[in-house]
Amino acid sequence: DGGITQSPKYLFRKEGQNVTLSCEQNLNHDAMYWYRQDPGQGLRLIYYSQIVNDFQKGDIAEGYSVSREKKESFPLTVTSAQKNPTAFYLCASTLGTGYGSTEAFFGQGTRLTVV
Amino acid sequence: DAKTTQPPSMDCAEGRAANLPCNHSTISGNEYVYWYRQIHSQGPQYIIHGLKNNETNEMASLIITEDRKSSTLILPHATLRDTAVYYCIVRVGNTGGFKTIFGAGTRLFVKA
């Protein structure tokens, strides 16, 4: 079955450590996205990538980094520079870019807790 | 970028229709209206989308006003499983790419 997979589902990190969240899709989608969600809030865009080896900052990119070396993979690294990293992280993908009616598919999320 | 306004919460009795409103008064001609929902601690799920005409699928109906400044998502026979946060978003884009803006949404409580 085609879909988008995030791992792990729960992640604990000590302060000062970098941690990488995995996102893999087998939908052959060109574009992929990372969002952050805090309790009771909507989704905020961290980074997005429209094509392999290219990505752009979203609204809250500070303290995060990404790579897009393969079409199916878009890992997110939460660095020690992120002041408040505890949150629910969601990865999504879409077929293409620009205007259009393609829907976004979401993973089930990774809940990161800094201890 | 067009933004949306939704009520923070709504209640609905099980078996009745749930009508969720959304205002998007700054929507431009090429932008679609999308609805997603998010059940607690899961990723958002696509429900329906439309440009100008009303749309219906197996999950819901979408009614868009003629001036496209507002829309209503209709769940015809709400069940307890429909309790979730519902997001109304407008697709934005530029020559380089695409961004989806999710606000706080409407928290729908379906009650027995």
C-alpha cells in the first residue's frame, strides 16, 4: 500500500542533543513538507521541498535542518539551537507544486519530548 | 496568502448533520478550498476540496458561496467517530512552490 511513514512514533531527547526524525513516502510525490504542532494549536510549516536536492524554509525554520537526497525521503533534524523542541511533528507529501487540486497526504506523526 | 477563519469549537448530536463554516474572504481566483480533519494524536486526513462548485463525496459535502468568500463543510449524519479538529485551508502557491496554511481549526464534538 502506498503511503507516508514517520518514525519513530515517540522520541525522547536530552537537552543539547540533535535528533533526526524520519519521513519516507512511496507515493512517488515530488513535494514533501514538515510541520510542527503544539498542544491545541494548528500546524506550522518548518521546511518544504519541491524536488530532490532542493528545499525552502517555512515559517519556523530556526533550529531545524533538512535534506532531500532521495525523492522518497525527507528527514528533519532538530538541533540543539531549537529553544523549545517538545512538540508533535508531522510530515506530508503532495504530487506536485504550484496551483492545483492535489491533496496532501500526512504521516502519523512523531511526538518529540525533551527531557 | 489567503487565510481562513473558523469557529474554535462546535457541538453536534449523533445522527444529525454537522455544518462547519469557514470564511476565506481574501481567496484568489486560482485557489482551492480544502478540508482536512485530525483525530487526536494522528496526522490530518483529507476530506474534500473544491474551487467554485459544490462538491460531494462519501465523507462529506462542500458548499462554496457564489462569491467564494466562505464555505461550509457538511457531515450529513455525524457519528461519534467524527469527533475531531476540522481544518479549512486555502491552497497558496507561487512560481516556485506550494505552502499549505493550517490554522487552529474547529474542534467538533459529536455527542450521543
